[in-house]
Amino acid sequence: METLAILLAGEGLLNWLQSVDRAALLTVKSGDSLFLDSVVHVLTTATTWIPLYLSLFYLVVRNNNTVKRIAIIVGCAGLCILFAGAVDDLIVKPTVARWRPTHDPVIGTLVDVVDGYRGGKYGFFSAHACNTFSIAIFFSWLVRSKVLTFTLVLWSLVNCWTRLYLGVHYPGDITVGLIWGSIVGYSVYRLYCRVTVPVAYEKKYCYVPVAILCLTLLYALVRAAVISSAAQ
């Protein structure tokens, strides 16, 4: 009886958290804006972030004078994606099997779908959140620059916001993704320290990713303004 009571209490807590998640998401999705739809469409396009990735690679190249050191850092970034996103997509999502909001039989019809995008069936936890945050944490420890840390955390949170706006993740999916991403990013950095000795980075090169992120966000806003104006 005691075990049953514990199980029922746990189930009640999970149901309560699910209700909170649903209410929070519907609050975020309460608006309907063609301009914001266009902004999110630009920001969720993979090619949009290529300049930022290249700027991080440039930062690494300018501060590491051997191909071996550069290759190690690139490999570590790859490990961040592998242990963050791959573990999520291949193990956690199919095991937990929690519906995405857009597929949720309870609120699926209430979620405003943007451009017909619904994502896969399961959404726990967010691969976008854990992938981007693992990279942000890894580079934050690697470079030790407050400016770069703020920039990369902002970049990750922007990606998280787009997932909420599209209705393909609950806030809980995002939160767990950020937690797992931080664990992976820091763990990969500790592994990096075991493989090689970290170097001091010249802070002036950190402003390149900062500038690229600002230009990318400006590009998204301008492009969205043009698209929304043309559609009216």
C-alpha cells in the first residue's frame, strides 16, 4: 500500500507538471503575428547560423597555432553535439515518448502551427536547447570571456524561444535540455583539459562572434519585415 501511495503521488506530481507546462506554452503562443512568424522562420533555418559557427572556428584558429590543437577543439565541439543531441534523439525521446505540443491529443488543436511545421511526434527533451547550450558552455569555459559567454548563452536562448514559439516544445522540454546541455558542455571541457593544456585566448577576437550574432539577428528582423510587408 505504501508503494502504491508513492506511485500515485508521483503520478499526481507529473500530471500537475504537465498541466503547468501546457498552460505556460499556450501563454507563450497566445499571440498571432506574421512578423514574428517570419522572424522565427529565419532563425530556425540551419543555414542562418553558419556565419556564427565560422566565427567560432575563426576564434579557435586565431588562438591555437597547431592543426592538432584546432582538430581537438573541433572534435570536442562534435562530442558536445553527439552527447547532447544524439543521446536525446536516439535514446531519451523514443524511451520517454512524450508528445510534442503540436501532436498532444489534449492541446494539439490549440497550438498555432507556423507554416505547417509540427516536428516529430516526441519532444522530451529539446535537442535544440541541449545542442546549443552544450556548445555555449564548452566555449565559455574554453575562452573565459564574459562577452563571448553572454553572446553564446543569448544565442542558445534565442533558439529555445523559437522552439516554444513554434509550439514544438514545452518549457519543461527546454529546461531539461538546457540542464543536460550544460552537463555535456562542461564534461567535454574537462575531457579537453585531460587531452591538452588550455591556452589563454586573446579577447579581441571574441568580438567577431558577437558582431556576427548581432548581424544575424538584424538580418532576421529585416528579412521578416520585408516578408510580412509583402504578404499584407
